[in-house]
Amino acid sequence: MEVAYIFCGSDSIRVPFFDYDQNLFRLLVSVGGGVWDNKQQEFVFRKDKTPELTRSISSAVSCVQVEENSQAQFQYFGFFERSWQKTVTGISANVNKFSVKEISNESLSPFSFPKPVSLPEKFPEHWRIKLETELRARKYSPRTRRIYIFFNRLICRSLQKLPEELSPEDITHFLSDMEKSGKYSVSAMNLALSAIKFFFKNILQNDQIADRHRPRQDERLPAVLSTDEIKKILSLEKNPKHRLLLMLAYSSGLRVSEVVALKREHIDFSRKVIYVRLGKGRKDRTTLLSEKAAQFIEEYCKHFEIQTWLFPGQRAGRHLSIRSAQFIFDKAVRQAEIRKKVSIHGLRHSFATHLLESGTDIRYIQSLLGHISLRTTERYTHVARRSVLKIKSPLDTIF
């Protein structure tokens, strides 16, 4: 938003969002003491937050402060990159062609604001249909189809250009804006570029951006939990459903999307394997089923009368969501008082690292994880304990 409005009532302060601004939203969250009213699309703060709120907002964006019973008094903060403020009384006020209309007391109590206004869509429906048809014909997953359509819509809406009007320079500016916003990871930027390249090459029949370099990927080491930490997490989790979820993610090295989508029929108790159906890259594979997990699953299915989904969601006929699984893990980590910054995917990383440390061949680990490239699996050699891998420092050998 170019201008923020602060409406000061008798018992609360309201900051409406006429247009969504991610940075301002984060700033208001950091102030504290406020709640987001999704229906009205506004932040509501306690009255005692007025000075702090005004200082915080005016440091980031020009703002107008309106008092509920002020007879149309307005205060302006930080306009035109100036630090001054001014109070104006009257029906309307103009500051260098900027005008604020009078807001009556009736409109302030209760507050009512228009819905957020976003930029017009510039990705026509016929292009969306063509893109979706091409993606379906190549058997792309529903998630990939949604992502590819989203990013092609986003670039057209952000730059306010039709797809056929986009140039290679536009792609560069779009990716640069994604990086500047701080809202997107390198992976998301690469996904956006893949989506746009696919549209250019297969829909527009245009190879102008075929050689466009991808954003540099950060080579981060995976976050790994120790065996003691895993044991503590599982022993403190008393909910059987949650405990089994965490147990399978670790004992079988499953991605969170794979573990929540498990069905009873995917468990082969006789062969002690789990069938992963249409994992990443739409590929089936098998992975380990531990003895302890197998026993727990049998008791769990019998007690809860599980017929289809191993982890049913709240909605009938649906499995547990990925977000819910992450929440379960986060709660378990806090309960175990583990300070490491780790997500539920850390259980999969821990599975691979602990297998490597126990002497399992790295190619077998690659197969269990479903990695296409061995290079992906080799990351775990950097986090495995050197003592277990029998690697000694030269200093230890000379004394």
C-alpha cells in the first residue's frame, strides 16, 4: 500500500488493508498486541498501542491517522519522504495534490471498508485452458498443474502484460522482483522459471528464454536429529495417530506428502516393506517397514478400525493434510525441548544419515529415498558422524 490509514476508536485501533502489502503485514505482526480480522481485512489493536503503531507504520509508509470523534481531523505522517507531520481540520485536505475525503463518525463506528483491490488479471482464460490441456496431456500431477498456472498468471498480473507481450527482459525483472520481495525461496524461483519456460516453449512456440540461467541454489546441509532426540520425541508423544505418523516418517524415510497419503493396502506385513505410490516425480517405490512400526500399525488399525487412509483427515474421505502433519511434528519437538531448527522433513534426513552411519551402502539408501541422482544422496556424507565413518583427523594420528 502507498498510504496506510490508522482509525483510532474509543477502545481500539484499526488498520484496514485496501490493497495487500506483505511487508506492511509483517511489520504489523511484529508490533504485537494486534489481531487480524479476515472478514474486514484489517488489523485491530488495543488503544494503548497508538504511539508505537504510528511510529512503526510511518517509518515504512506514509500514513493518515483519523480520530473517531475528531470532527474530521487528520494527521499526516512521512509524506514525500519527509519526517514532518501536520494536523488539518476540515472537510477535505490537500497536500501537494494528495487529498483525503472526510470520513463521518457514522462510517467510523462500526468501521466498514471496501474489499481489497488487486491488479487486474492479464492471463486470459483461453491461454489457461491451453496450458492446462498441454500439462494434462503430458500427465503432469495436479499440484504441478496448479503451480505452473499460478506462476504464469502471477507474472502477467505483476507486469500487467498479456503472455504474448512478455519479453526475456520481463522474465528477468519478474525474477528480480521475486527475490527482492523476500517471499520466495530459490526453489520457488526455479519453479516459476520452469513454469514460464514451459509456457513459452510449448504454448507460445517461442524459444527466446530457453537459455535463461536459473537462480543459484543454496547448498544447505540437511538438519538431522540424533537417535536420542528421535527416541525422546517418540516416547513423549502419547497420541497413537501422531506417534505412528512420526514413527513412519523416520523409520521408512518418507516425505511428508508420502506419509500422510499412506493407505492400509500400502503396508506389506509379510515382506516388511511399504509401497510408496506415485511419490515425487510420479514414481512408485518400496521402502523399509521396521518390525516395531509393523506391530504398532497392526494394533493401530485394529483399534481405530482403519480401512483406507492410515491417517484420515477431518473431512470424510480425505487423508491428513501436510500442514497438520507439520504442526504435529512441531508440537512434538517443543514437547521434547529440542532447540534445533528442523521441520518434519528432518525425520527423513535423519533416516538417511543414521543408515549411512550404520554402514549401509549409499546406493541402497538412494533407492529407499527415491533419489534420481546419487549426488542428492551424497549430501548425507557431510552430516554423518566422522567417528562412525572411521574418518580421523590427521592431528589424531600424529600423537
